[in-house]
Amino acid sequence: MSRTGLTEWAYPLAESLLSESLPRRWKHSLGVAERARTIAPVLGSDAELLEAAAVLHDIGYAPDLAKTGFHPLDGARYLRDASQADERVVRLVAHHSCAWMEAEARGFREELESEFPRETPELTDALCYCDMNTTPDGMATGPVDRVNEIAGRYGPDSLIGTFIRRAEPEILASTARVLERLAATKRQPM
């Protein structure tokens, strides 16, 4: 699949996998993609790539795709094997929002990293920024509130609650790096 037309391909695919079975997850995915559009100025030619990954990042939760129970891995495998998706989109889905830390907690880190090399830090940060600045209902939020919401939803002693608290410093650092890039872009003379 060529890089042009990625969003035209990604939106209907994500919608077909999430909108009926997981409508709230679909709203979240649309919100994450909306955040991606807001940071397009710092992404240049990768803006469409990020938006496609943003709308697809949670497809691994879809009942038909959930094989391991670890949604970044399940989603990335589906994109690679069933959709022949752009390799960079697949890598972003596999590694979104500090997935390596959750993979480690679940015993999947070696599989994740051997199957899917990480994408560039700038794009990884950008997808984390978009995900962690979007509520489950697709509305804008801040990363601290988002981390607190996730920990509260799953419980502080759950695997997800423990992972998200462990990941919080990196989530905040990723967000800060994206905001610094946005500020630098705005300071650039036209």
C-alpha cells in the first residue's frame, strides 16, 4: 500500500472493526486521529501516516482480533497479516503509548520487539501525545487526567493500573517533547 491514501484506507477499516462492537473505543480512536491532525505541522510528510496509525491504534481490542489480550500486538499482527498495511503504520500501532512496558508486564516484550521494530521517536512521541490527550469518549484532555482515568478505570493494583503509573513519566516526557516541537514550529519565521 502506498503512503498516499492511508487515511482513506484506515478510517473504514477501523470503523468496520470498532464502531459496532466497541462504539466507545471507536469514538476514542476518532478523537486520537483528530489530535493527530492538530499536530500535523510538526510531522511534515508523516502527518497522514500518523493520522492513519491514530485511528487504527486500538483495533486490537476488536473481539475478532483479540488473540493474546494485548491489543497493540493483536492489532499490529492483524494489520501486518490480514491487511498488508504500511509497515510504519503497523510499527506505530504495535508500540503506541509505551506499549513495551505493558508488553514486559504481560510477558510479550520479546515477541513485540522481535516482530515489530520501533518507529522513529518523533512519531512514537506524537502517537503517545495524541492517545494520552484523548478521553475514552474522544474528547480532548491532558495526559495527567488521562493516566488517572486509566488507572481509575482498571484499578490501581491491576496490570494496566500498575503499567500506566510506571509509564506515566515517559508519557509526560513524550507529551512535553511534542509540545516543544509545536512551539518551535510556531516560532519559525514564515
